[in-house]
Amino acid sequence: MATPSPFSVKTAAMLFAAAVAAVCADPPKGPNAARIQAIPARFQQMVDNHELSGAVVLVANKGEVILNKAVGFADLATRRPMRTDTIFQIMSMTKPITAAALTLLVEEGKVILSEPVSRYLPEFADQMVNDNGAQRRPARPLLVKHLVTHSSGMTDPPVEFRQQIQNRMETTLEEAVKIYAKTPAAFDPGARWAYSNAGLATAGRIIEVVSGMPYEKFVEERILKPLGMKDTFYFPDRVDQAKRDRIAMLYRAGDGGLQPAGANVLGGDPKLLRKGAKYPAPEFGLYSTAADIAQFHQMVADGGVYKGVRVLSKSGAELMITMLTGDLVSRFPGVGNGMAFEVVDRLDSNLGLSLQSKGTFGHQGAFGTYAFADRSKNLVGVLMIQLQGRGVLQSEFIFSAMVEAAVD
């Protein structure tokens, strides 16, 4: 179903020959060309096996892109080829970008991470905790830092609001966060770690209130534009048709192969492109490309600067990737959280076993997009796929291990 076209085969051969020639000319300065070229070949194999519709793989070393390759298809129904500038729903990879926007306000003295959320959003003064079915006052205040470290205890909205907020996206951010404030937390703030979309949504609302700008406008003006992330946006119906035509479709993996994901997913039916959406979703709302996401991660890895443009202070960038969760056990033991970023703290963690160095930071999205930066190797890797269900984490681990092994 996903046999590569003669053009893609020819292109791959030309890239491989060029990489080999460069390495042969001056071996000490280049990565292992064969290992680098094995990365898109491995993902082409997954396409051929009907495990993925397509993929974009990007690797940068010392600030220079050494691999940027697309394989397979962006749309199986029309056989539209995947391209390196294909646009993806990056889902939870939005979270570190939201956290970076919040960090800007910390740098400006407008937000204090150790202050109660209720200082900025008074509706949280009365939030309760669910204690074995009974509601009680929290043992300690919900702090801003809890929102971006998944230690808030905040949960998804009640069932009656879930489709409205997460699928149809027809509420405003203000309306959604007021619902979250009335929803009892699962545990006392800071007591445990539990992945929280509501927490990051609330951080986005704080950005909105403090800055006096719509959340998505603040992110666009203060992060996306300075970084030159020209293909990153929240609402597809507000961009030109040329960009909409580059959006990849989402597929679900199952025993019968790949099938269109359908409407019952975050963001709704991918084919409808969130038409008429109001909710920017600071926790999952962005569309982007591999190149744009690489620029964001390179900026953080380089201390807040990208190509001479300073977006964050050096201290702010360091805060983004500092372990802020202490001894709390996250979804992978040995991996904690900075400002929304996952940070590798032990090499026997799942990500460490994928050859990542201690201190490597990154994030993944629900539909298989993934990016990381390993500062010990001056390395950034970005994987873009659109897959739901089986195979998402495996793709992430495969990509990480192959990139780390290729750039030693």
C-alpha cells in the first residue's frame, strides 16, 4: 500500500550518496552516514508494513540539520505523498510551548510560580479535592508550578463537557477553565504526579489574564514569530488554503491495518480541520512542522537564543528543562518534568534505555509526534507521524535510539 515512488527512491539514493561522500572526505567531522540514512529507511519499512501512513524524520547536530526526510503518505485516501513541510497535529507537544510563554511572564515579574493559582484566577479559591468520593478542602494551595509539572491533581472535565471542550472545541478558554475550577481535583496539589491536560489549559488561561491578550495571540507574538515558526498555528480555518492542503490525516492502528481515526478523537474529525473551533487548547491545540519544532527545541537547548534572536533568558531556558518534580514518580520512572518538558534523570528509565543521555528533554504528542534535545551531544531529533493507538510509543523509542546511536 505504501510502496515508495520512483522519485522518493531516487531522492533517497542521492541523499545517501551525498552523505557518504561528505563522510569519506573528512570522517572525523561528520556523523555516521549509514546510521543516519538508516533512520528514514526504518520508517519506510514501517510504512511498507502498514504500521504507519508516513513519517517525517529530522535530525540536527551542532545546530545544523543533517537529516530531513519524508517517507510514505500524508493522506492514504488520495495517495498524497508525505513531504518535509507536511503539517501535523502535534497535540501535547503544545504543552512546552505554553510553558515557554508562561516562563516569559515569570521573567517579566508578572507571574510567580510559587504563588497560588487563585491569585490570578479567583475561581480556584474554592476548588475542592475528591477524597474517596467525598469532597474536602485541599491540604495545601494549588500553585502555578503544579500546573506545568503535572502535579496539580486536576483531571479531565466531567463527561458532560468532554465532547464540548476536547472534541468540538466550542468553548472559549475562559469558559473551559471555569469548568476545570469547579471539577474536584483527584489529589492534593503537589502530592503526586498525574498527567494533566486541565493543568496546562489553566496555565494558558493565566497567560491570557496576565498579558491582557488572547492566549494564542500571546504565543504567536512572543514565541512563534520571533522563532520564525511560520507553519505553526492553532486554528486551520484561519490560515490560507495552501497550508490546509499540507495537513496530514490521522490513522488508527488495529488488527485490520490502518483506518481513518474518525471523529471521536481530541480535536474532532481530522478531515474537518476544527472548523469553527473557539478553544485554543493550550494543552494540545497546535499544528506544526518538523522544521518549526526543531527550531523551538534548539532555542531552549541553546539557552533561549535561536539564530541570534533571544526568545527566553538563559535562566528561563534553564528553568524549562530543570527537574521540578523531585521524587514524584512520573509515567516513566527516572523521568521527571521541568516546565512541561520531560527530563531524563536516570539512564535506566524507558527513555534512557532508548540511549538518551541524562538531562535530555523533550515531549511527545498523542498522535505520535515527538521531539527531544540531548545537549550532551548537541543533538535535536524530531519525529512526525499521525497515528493513534498501537505503535505510537514504539515509534518514539525506535527513533530516539537510532538518532542517539547515529550521532555519537
